[in-house]
Amino acid sequence: MRIHPRAKRNEIREKLTDGRYKIGITAPPVNGKANLALVKFLAKLLRLAKSNIRIVSGISSRNKSLLIKGMASNELHAKLMESIN
């Protein structure tokens, strides 16, 4: 995932050629607020508990790797692609 904090709205913007998704998050990148907002946004979008989504790398970077439990990868990608604005 490639995160853009301080966006106008929480949204999935596009799928990049390397397979990552570009995501806008309204929260600022201060004290982990953008990370928390990302997890909350994805949990609501995917209809999963926040505890099923974990940032495994990139805590202080725009490029993040996530572990998402409770959903098959093809279903995950389909839901993310549906949500692209």
C-alpha cells in the first residue's frame, strides 16, 4: 500500500503497476494517526474487525505492508478494485 496522509477524503485511488494500492487518508502522519485511520478505513471497507488488519512493515513510511486476516486474497483484491474512485 502507498499511503497519502492529509488527503481530502479516505479513498482508494488506484492500483499501481507493481500491485500496490494508492490510498488517501485524511489523518495527518503524526503520532500514528494516519496508521490508525488506515486500519479503521480498511476495516470498515472490508467489513472486518480492526484486529484482523495489522501493519507489518512501514510504520513510519508511506509504503506499508499489511497482514489482513479473515478474507481470501482474490476477494480482498476484488473489494479494493470495486472501491477505486
